[in-house]
Amino acid sequence: MQKTKLLLTSLTFMGLIALAGCSFPGVYKIDIQQGNVVTQDMIDQLRPGMTRSQVRFIMGNPLLTDTFHANRWDYLYSIQPGGGQRLQERVSVVFDGNDQLAGLAGDFMPGVSRDQEILGEDGVSAPQTQQPQAEDEPPAPGSLLEQIQREVDNVETVPVPTPEPLETTPQ
């Protein structure tokens, strides 16, 4: 009876340890990406009147082409970072009867890119407050630019070896 209790307790304890390993916070979980990667730069390149081949060159092949809506291409992208919440983006490109780009709809719209949004820019370039250093002025002594320039000046060039031609005579 005592051995049975000890065996049952140890099996229960081992089972709990095994279950705890399934959701241990240190376990690496991969990012799951699916679909077409669409960037704001791709959307900004699209212009009304482009042909299907021009749109395909910029955006790539569409993920979905609907049989019932032949004039619409759908680009879907989803990512689930390391067990987190899944994020999804969608863009639909619509063509007119002449197979020219008529419009688009979805999560991306022409205009300000995400990088510009993050930096707080509105698409209009603001005047820079810091003046760039003139190229003819030498960098200040002891500065990082001087150290980099010194390293670049001291680089030794190494000749690239050229392979010998292969023999074409049969043996």
C-alpha cells in the first residue's frame, strides 16, 4: 500500500513537471508568416492606368484570384510573432475592363509610409536643422570620422586570384 502511494505520487509529480514544460516561458516559439509581404513603398509605386503585368512586377503574384471577380486581386499577409496575437494586412487591387489599374482598397493606402508615420513626418520634407558637414573640411581631430577616415586610408588592397582555365582535351 505504501509503495502504491509513493508510485502514484511520483507519477503525478512527473506528470505535472511534463505539463509545466509545455508552457514554460523560456521556450522559443517561432514567428509564423504567411502570404505576400506588401510594403508602403510598393503601394506608393502603383498608379492608375497600370497594366496587370506592371502591377504584378511591383506587387508580385496575388495570393487570391477570385473566379467570380476576375478584375480583383487580393494580397494577404499575416504574421503571428512567437505565440503572440496574429496580425493581418490585406490589399485588394481592382482593374477595369481594359485590364488597367482602377483602384485599391485595404490596410495600405497611397501616401505616408509607416517609417514616416513613426518619425512623425507627413510626407513633406521639413528643413533640416543640422547642417551637414562640408566634404572639403577635414574631420575634427580625435573624432570618430577621423578614425574611420584613417582606417579607410590605411587599407591594403589585395589582388583577386584568377583561376586557371580548365583543360578541354579529353584524357
